[in-house]
Amino acid sequence: KNNTTDINVTTLASILEKNKHYHKEGTVADYIPELGKVDPTAISFAIVNSDGKLISVGDRNHKFTMQSVSKIIALMLAVMENGEETVFEKIGYYGTDRPFNHFANLETMGKPLNPMMNAGAILTTSMISGKEDEPFVKILEMIRYITNNPSITYSQAVYQSEKETGHRNRGMFYLMKNTGAITGSEDQLDNYFRQCSIELTAEDLAKIGYFFANECSRYDGDKKYKNNALAKLILSQMLVAGMYEFSGEYARTVGLPSKSGVGGGIVVSVPHGMGIGVFSPALDSHGNSLAGYHMILDLAKKYDLSIF
Ligand code: GLN
């Protein structure tokens, strides 16, 4: 393994420069109308090194919605409250060749394929206790804790846009109500829409990556939630399904537990090492940031970061 402590601003800046053109080959998600309005040229690249040091380049203060990256936090809270066994009685642990919004075997088995696809994430969020928006507030507070950034909040506009147009997600929600997997009201679906609308930066993502890479301890050394078993569970699910149907190819080329969102962010954990956060909103056909993927790939190759 190459020594990663020599990674500096220049290293990241040259990788960013090399790959920023990829935004021209991707497309910004517009199935959520509000997301279609983002600037496709914005790009940022951040790491929290194994010693907890934050390094970032590009539009480092640019905020974007975390979208599906929030699914790892919902999974974390669902497991903390209900235990691993209860969660995975209701949700599968499968990889998939289907897109993130696919119904998959929801109707035939009544069970989402995994917690990284929309159906599974809607279910994990519904397993977090509390009335009305309390489960969402727990997710938000956990993200604020992990990033040590109390200013993080969510975009009302994106939330409304998702709520108005999220008919597939609503369909999944009602199928799971039909099987009894979900028993609550549509507030629970609203919490999923809200968590997807949480806005943060690539730096925040790098801190989240660091947290799961290091047994749920924070980049500044705070160990309030330290839990090796939980971190391993999250990392394994990121590896198997974090990049949706691209996860297998991603494991072959990058080889690191990662989670993408259609807002253009990707969070990466190098187990017992650094956290990486990238952002560029133009996506490939699977819904993963194209320039983001290439920046991660270049860094992973240069420093031989693959876990394999
Ligand atoms: N909010 C998005 C949706 O539900 C999240 C999907 C994603 O980031 N892949 O469709």
C-alpha cells in the first residue's frame, strides 16, 4: 500500500482538473424537477485522511442534496434501534442488477432487495422510532454529529419537489403497507423525502466516509458512537449495493465501500483509513456521478486503496 499521508491539495487538484470534463458526458438528474436546476459544472473533491486531517479542492463550499447517501445513516439508526436481525428479517441483503428505484421482488416476496435501493431505504426509515418528523430529525442530528456541522439542514424546495413527483416511491411505500412491513402513515414516506433533501458539501461527505471507515468514530477523535460491528455492517452493504447495479464493476475497478446519490455526491470509506467525498452532479446511466467516479478511481489507483 502506498503512503496516503502525503496526499495534499496539489494531489487532489490535479485529479480534479483531469476529470472535470466528465460533466459533459453525464446528465443531471431531472426526474426530480428541482434537481434539474443545479449547475452541472460545479465540482468538489475532499478527503479526511487517516489522521483526521481534512483536505479539499474545487467548489468546496458548494452544497448539494445528499439523496441516497442518507440511506446509510437511516440503516445505521434502524439497526441501532432494532438490532441487525430484526432489520434483516424485513429487508434482503442482496446485490442487484436493477436500478435504485426498481420494485424488484417487493410484490412477490414482500421484501426489498437491500437497504440501499429506494424500497429498502423507505423501510429502514420507517423502522426508526418517533412520531411525525422525529425519525427524520434523528437522521439529521446524526449527520450533524458525524460532520460536527450543526448548520446542516434540508432543502424545502427539493423536499417539495420529491414529494410531488415521487410516485414510484409512494407506490413502494403502499406495497409495503399492503404486506404489513410498514404500518405507519405517509409521514414515514415524507421522512424519506426529507432525508434525501439534506444539503451538505463534499467535505461533509468525507467526514461521513471517515466515520464508517473507522468503527463509527468521528474524524476529531470523538468516540460517542464507536461500534465496530455496526461500521462493518454498513461498509459491507455499501460494497454490495452502494452503487446500485454498478456495484460489481465498481468493486472490481475501485474496490472500496461507497455510496452514491443522484444529487451527484459519492461517499467512500477506506476501511481503517481515510474518508473521501466527491461531488459533480452529472450522472451516468446508473445514477452515479460520472466525474466523481473518475476522481475516486484515479485516487484509488494512485494509492492502491482497493481493499482487495
Ligand atoms: N430521492 C431519490 C429518489 O428517491 C434518491 C435516489 C438516489 O439518490 N439514487 O429517487
